[in-house]
Amino acid sequence: MKQEAINFEQFLGAVDSSCQDFIKDLHDYLIDNDCKPKFEQKSSGYFISYKHTKCNKSIANLFFRKKGLYIRIYGERANEYLDFLNTLP
């Protein structure tokens, strides 16, 4: 079955209204700092993966599970981008 393409606005619409400003700020920050998002529809809900364009490694994932929205920040080689992590909201 072909998955339907989604965009950030659809993802944001699925986020609880109390968290939408934070998620929008985080998304804008990652985009402004050379991260490229990839949007997907998973069985548990929407999923966004952000990869930094210089190292082409996943920096963060935003996804839904039964208990709500999760943000996973990858710490592998985190010492190489501590300045970036320290600026996250």
C-alpha cells in the first residue's frame, strides 16, 4: 500500500495545541540550521526525521505513540555538535 505524503502543517495539526508553538519553533530552528526534514505516515501516526545536511546523520525524530508525541534527539557524536544542542529550545 502506497503511503500518502504529508507535510509539516498536517503533522502540527496532530500535535496537542499546548505544544504546537514549541514544535513549530523547534522545526524552524532545525530548518534554519541546515537540517532537512523527511515526513512520513507510520502505522502509529505521523513521523518526521531531521538530518543535518553536512553529516547526513539523523539529528532528531518527532513521532507519535499511544501515549502521545515523542522527540528523540540522537546523542551519537553529540560532542561534535554541542553548540547546536545547547541552543535548542
